[in-house]
Amino acid sequence: MPVITTPTLAIAYTDTGPREGDAVLLLHGWPDDSSTWDDVLPALHAAGLRTIVPSLRGFGETRFLEGDTPRTGNSAVLAMDAIAVMDGLGIARFMVAGHDWGSNIAEALAVGWPERVQRIAMLATPPRLGGMPTPPFEQTQRQWYHWFMATARGAQAVRDDPRGFAHVHWTNWSPAGWFDEATFARVARAFGNPDWVDVTLHSYRARWDEAAPDPASVWLEEAVKASATLSLPALYIQGAEDGVNPPSATTAVPEKFSGPFAFVTLPGVGHFPQRERPEAVADLLVTLFTGDPATLSDTIYRSQDMSKFKPLLAGAALFALAAAATAAGVAQARTAASPLTQVATFDHQVTGVAVTADGRRFVNFPRWTDDAPISVAEVLPDGKLKAYPDDTWNSWRNARANEMPVGDYFVCVQSIVPDGHGNLWVLDPGAPGNEKPLEGAPKLVRIDLATNRVTKVINVAPDVALQGTYLNDIRFSPDGKTGYITDSGTRGAIIVIDLE
């Protein structure tokens, strides 16, 4: 692997893809290595992008040149290393994507060199703009390893078994079974770097002022703390099942970006999106790095199908493309010559639209970030919404989760589908905030369209709705006796349900 030599380091890196392409700097996180981007690179190269992937100081083949150089690892000094790589390659302007540590390095690059960094993607770790307040106790518990490493005995434990320490986080931060031991063993070779432990300890101690940042980087650390927002085109990728930075810990992220921005949640994914769903991450990065930044403005997109990145604006209009409904309630598309007709507008994101055979229209609103006032609604002829089948079923609120029995309400509805036999079925994954399903909440609810009453509730058992499961959509057998639910979570599955 080639190296770029700085006054203190020999930084190992790869430089691949079209040489004439726009440059993208890809920064790995902790505990990981530069191979984290391997399954993302082909799509970036196919899109004409040149990719530079360094190994951070303390990882892999990157080495300090002198034994007496302090083994620092704060984000700002890592950003200075990254700039040195780009300087060494003669690349003046570039785009950057970073995961975990790399996310905050990318942020520091955008603050310190705004004239050089064109676009930014941050994965799985929120920005530190404005400084890092002590987190609430719930998040502090998730970040136990930060405080553990601040103690002498904790530091010694990491020195004694760095690989075991890293393995704990791979296991805890993403849904069970997401990686195989052979992959971890290959990555863990990077932790055999003689400076990995010292750089790791300094990185986590410095962020909580338990150690001073590298003196050469103080100016940049202070600049990040003094910056309230970033204005360059930006993307934040969130794993819905992230065990260390879950959706509940990243609600303030959009406030840190004043320019074109998108916040994308990947259902069933934990803390390592580029390893767990590389095709989705690659698609999103290609869109960010080659598309029109204006399409990211004020956009929050959370899709179960990440094969295409199509921004949905808050308050987006629902357009009727139906000329007539079939007996199964599936709309037939208008011909190209027919005009589009706006039917209704909404203040919250919609993930399900249904049209029955007699022309009734229904929508549903998931409770991912917004505590939507209605989960399932009928769209009346005047465009107004009516809670369906009634107000009671729609009265769940995330803020009152501990007070309400999950089986009696719509908790976080994903889809609504008519079965062609006079019923509307409501699929509720029961995972508000895009986190793990609440016990007893995943269910399938049948509503009789003639009486507008719930006639059946089928609970999805815990041994089916496992951690990492996301109940996405449902289709029916022609006789209406069997349902087929897609699980778009980590494992991916078709769940077959007896509806009788």
C-alpha cells in the first residue's frame, strides 16, 4: 500500500477509480479499518468518482515516524492528517464521506478548509459543532466505553485485549448476526498496529477534556466548537438499529446544517451502514456526490427501499395517478397524456397510500421522528383527513408510550393495503422512532370497510419480529386467506401469515 509522508507520519492509503474523476475522500471509523468502504467503491467508480481511502493514524499500515511523537487521536489532528494526504496527492478540492470517527473528521475538514471541501456525508456519528455537552444518562450508558477508557484500569484492560474490546462493540452496536467472525478477524489485524491503543485512548479522553488535544490542532478544535452550522451540501446516514447512536440520539442533527441537507434512516441497520447495507450507502453517496445539491434542500427521506434516493419534502403533495381502481383496490396508472391531479397535502411523511375498489382513499403516517397526530386516515373528498377507523385507534403518542397498551393502538404504521375482499389491512411494525419494536406492538389489523370497525388483530410473535426486523408491506393470496409480509430488516424475509 502506498504512503504519504508527513513530518510525523507515513499514512497508508489507496487511490482508485477514474483519475480524471471528482475526488472523494473516504474516512473509516473505530473500531474498523479502511476496508469498510470496499463494497461501496465499485459503485462510486462506476459513477466516475476517484476515491482516496487512508488508514487513520494508529490503524493498519499507517505508522508514526518517531518513537517520541505523542500518539494523539483527537478529531482535529486526524483531519489535519487527511488534509496532508490530499495535499500529497495534489488534490485541491474534494468531497468527503466519513463513518464514526471519520464522520467527525469530515466535519472538522469542512470547518477548517471550507474552500476545499465541496460536499459531506456523515455516517452513524452526529456532528460536534458547537461543542459536546455531557449527554443524558441514557446515552451515557450507551457510551460506557468512553468513561471506561478514562480510568487507569479501563485503559489497562484495553491494552490487555484490544481485539476483545473491539469485538464487544461490533456485537453490541448492530443487530445480531450482522457480521461473520472471518470478516472481523481480517479487520482486527488493523488493531494490531502498535499505536492503536494509545491513539484510541487519547481520542476518547480528549473529546471529554480528560486529555489535551494535539497542540498543533487546537485551532481546529476551537473552530469546530465555535461553529454552529455547516452550509455545504450534506447527508447524514442513520442506522435505525444503531446500538450506540440510535435515532433518539440524533434528533438535533438537522439543526447543524443550514444548506442542502438530507437525513436518511436505514431500517434494520446498526452502526456500520457501509458494511451492513453497502448498496444503499453507495447509492446515496453517488446521489450526493454527482447529483444536484438543490434536491437535498429541507429533505428528510426514510425509505424501506433504498435502491433509489428520491427526496420527499415535508408537506409534500399526494398526487392521484389513478384512473380507476381494480377489484383488488390497486390503482391503474393514467396514460402519459392525462394530467396529474393533486388530491391532498400533508404536514407529515406518508409511507402508505391505498385506494379501494369504490374509490375511497387512505393514507398512513409512521411515527419515526414526528409524533404524528394520526396514524391511519381516510382522505375525504375535500382533501381533509379523518382518523380511521376512529380516534381511539389513532390516539397513541410516543411521549406517552409507558402509559398505553401497545396492542390497542396503532403505534408506528408502515403500510395499509386493501385485500379485495372488503377489508383494509394495517401493518404496524410497532417500532416508533425507527428503533427496535416494542414488545407486543408488531401486529396486523383488519378493518371492515363496510362497517369501519376493527374485526381482527393478528399479533406478530417475538420469535418472528426479532431485533433487526422491520415489517414493511403485505400482499394477499387471491382467496384472501394468506398474507405475505416483507421483512426489510437486517435478515430480509417473507413472513407468511394465516389470516383466518
